[in-house]
Amino acid sequence: MTGNAAGAPAAGRLSLNQATVHKLGLAQAVDLCVRHDIPAIGLWRERVAETGLAAAAATVRAAGLQVSSLCRGGFFTHADPAARAAAIADNKAAIAEAAALGAGVLVLVSGGLVPGSRDLPLARRMIADAIGELVPVAREHGVRLGIEALHPMFAADRCVITRLGEALDLAQRFPADAVGVVVDTYHVWWDAAVLADIARAGERIVSYQVCDWVLPLPADVLLGRGHVGDGMIDFPPLSAAVAAAGYHGYVETEIFNERVWDAPPDDTAATVRKRFPLAF
Amino acid sequence: MTGNAAGAPAAGRLSLNQATVHKLGLAQAVDLCVRHDIPAIGLWRERVAETGLAAAAATVRAAGLQVSSLCRGGFFTHADPAARAAAIADNKAAIAEAAALGAGVLVLVSGGLVPGSRDLPLARRMIADAIGELVPVAREHGVRLGIEALHPMFAADRCVITRLGEALDLAQRFPADAVGVVVDTYHVWWDAAVLADIARAGERIVSYQVCDWVLPLPADVLLGRGHVGDGMIDFPPLSAAVAAAGYHGYVETEIFNERVWDAPPDDTAATVRKRFPLAF
């Protein structure tokens, strides 16, 4: 890796995704960011709900933090029409929450195969239909929907959108002010087309998340992510491509890992901050 | 799934990849195929070496079995030039073994990141260079090299070639009589472009392997494969695309799974045979 070069952003672009300090409540996570001079936070709906939406928004605002994204909407793939309708309603609520929190982006984890079905195209159609229903609501609230491609090992159970290029093809069916894509290094680093797809994404990139691919994978592959620099991902080419595509917003560190969660949160925040330049 | 339809092959196209009965020696695996009226076998070099090449070839021939492939060559990505040269030499030996066994195909698992490096393009260049060196040897022996795309969860440590389309792009840099691609359902099922890539592959398809994607993934993700029908893969569209592309050779069942390996081999062979029609 080339490490921190002339074009690297200052820590002023760092955002701590709340999932990285999974055991903290919202107010504690906000305090942690303030203590470590991290200017932005990526929030999770569950933690916002615990605090209450208005109180959460007030807490973040009072701390002077920016909200880089709200996680997460999606999970659109259901056999039962009532369940699909409930998912749409829940996503509309999430859009309104994002707006109330000042988050410009709602991250979408779109959903895996429809329960009882092996039909990938069916699942993909349901996702496209659902996003189409959400577009007017997103525009009304000034929130962009960020379609996240998840690593293909999650295709069956979490997200059938498995490549950045696929997420982008889907996003481009909708207006750019309403639907974009999330680039998460963990999910897309392996793809021979990823740099070309980032370039093609351009203004559609609404969020950039970094964490590392660490081996061996843990028993629960959801929890295998590592701090930047602990794994196998070559971040600088990805970050350079994201910058060249025109994305200059916050860069979220989002790490799902039991050992990271068990570490003292101040240690985690310090490590996130210290490693951040290695991503560029 | 539509199940077995008019176009489904008879069990006459079934091949048992020897890895599915991992604990059997070559002669035992051959006997198992004969007992279960399975007309072909996919061999592994380690088992061939145990038996001795000439004896292995004679055993298979005497049983009247066809050899659908030899597993495996590859692992070309090494920092040390001497290690790269050793890999080339070993692959040349594997090609000669395939020819002696009557296997028309040597399956290549190309290798992960170069040790000590995070440079994916470097690893990919090393693989292309190595295959280029092997082409004349493959042609001389009448053996085709089958580039296998592995699931992206193996990109770092086993194979940086992660999509069928990528394997095909690489294969097309070489003559079709020397280099093709392996389609393994487990590795490629999630890819939105897979049907188009199979169509594009056409005569480049040199092997078709089936096994299922089963959740949850086990602690060692190498061993998560299931019998056809036990998991999430919709086989008929994949098999139809492979047939439409012009591949009418043997279809190998290759399952890495501790529980399958612990089952009585006759039960495993019977299940493989019984489930085979579900793949079409």
C-alpha cells in the first residue's frame, strides 16, 4: 500500500459508523466521537429508536456532529404481499427518520432470496419495484437511497445485489437525486470490475464505507470485518477511484466484529482514527 | 425448480468427483462408481499419486470409467520466482498426468493474493503469465486447462479469479483448444451476469460441476457445500444455459462437506445419483 499520500483527506472526513461500537447507546457513541474529534457519525435505526427520534436528533445536533448516513432500510423480498407492504411502510418511516436526523442517505440492504424460493430474478424484481415505490418519498424528504451491494456470500440470505455494477445498473433506473449506491470496501474489493464500476458510478456514489477483509473468516461470516490495515484489502486504489468519481463526502468506518465490540470503545475509536489515513 | 424435464440428461452424463468421497482411496472410489452405475469420475492428484499414475490409469480403465477431469492445477501466485517456477513445473506434471489418465481437462484453481501483497492486479498478471507458459504443454498433451472462478469469499487466499466472466476473459487470451473455463454452480450462482457469461463462454466450457449453497456457512467455509437440492441454488436455469452453450459432457458432482464425508460412501453415491435429475 502506498499509505497516506498528498490526496488523502484529513480526519475531517472521517465518520464512525455506530455499528463499530455496537454495544454503545446513541448518546455514548456521540460522546465517543466528540472525545476523539470524529466529526460525523453513521446512525442505526435501532439505536435511534431506543433514544427516541427527536431526542436522538437533538443529541447529535448539540454535539455538533454530522450524520453521514442512516442504516438501514431494505429487506424488500417477501413472499407475502402484506409483508412486502409492511417493508415499504417501514422504509418510508426510515426515510422520514433520516430526514429528521439530517442524514442525507438511507443505506439499503435489499434482501436475499424470497423465503421458500430460489428465484434470484424474482427477488431482484421485488427490490426494483420497492425502490420505485420509495423514490417519491425519498425526493419529498430530500434523502437519497443508497443501494449497497453486499458480498456474494450474503446473496441467499441478506442481499441478492452482489456487485457494485449491479447496484449501479439498478440505481440508474431511477433519478440520481433519489437513488445512488454505497461503496463498501468489504463487499466489493475482490471484483475485477470494481474500479471501472466506481468510475461509472460518478455522482451516484452516496456513501463510502471502509473496513478490511480479515482471514480466517469467523464462524459467523457477518462478523469477520477488521480495522483498516488488519486484512487483505488494498484501499488506496479504491479510495482514489471514489475520489476521482467525484465523491468527497464522509468516509465511514463500519466494522462488525465481536473482538472489536468487546474492546474498550475509546480504544476502538482511537484505532479507527489512527488507521484512517491508511485507507488513502 | 422445474425438476427433471424433457431435456434432462440421463444418468449417463453423471460423474462423481472424487472429493465428494474424500476418505476413499482411488480404487475404492472407482469401485463405488461401478456399484452405483456412475459412468465417470473426476480424479484428484493426491489420490492418483498414492496409487501410482500407471496403476491409477489401469484401475480406471479396467473399471470402464471415463475420467471427466483431473483436479487440480493452479496456485500460480508466489512472491518468490523459484516458487513460481516450481508451480509451473508442477502444473506441467499435472498436464502429463491428466493425459495419462485420459482426462481431457485439468482444473485450475489459480491462487489468491501473492503472499505479503494486497495487489490483485499483480496476482492476476502472474496467473495469466503462468497459463501462457502452460499452453504449449497442454496442446502437446491434448489436455485443456479449465480456469475455475471461485466464489469471492476465496479471493484472498485461494483464487483471485472470482467470476465466470473474468475466467472467460482470461481464457479468451489463449487458443480454445488449450484453455477453457469450469462452471461450478457453487461458485457462480449468485452472479446476475452468470447466464449471459455462460452463453458467451460457448465452446470454452470444459467442465460443469454441481453442488448446492447451504446455509448457515460452516466455520470452515471450504466445507459448506451440499447435495443438489439441499440448498438455495436454482440449478435448472444454469444447466439449461450450459447445454444451450453447447456443453454436453459429463456433469460432476463435487461436494466438500464434513458430514457428507462422514456418511457411508454408498449412501453418498446413492444420494448423488438420486438428486442428479434435480439439477436439470
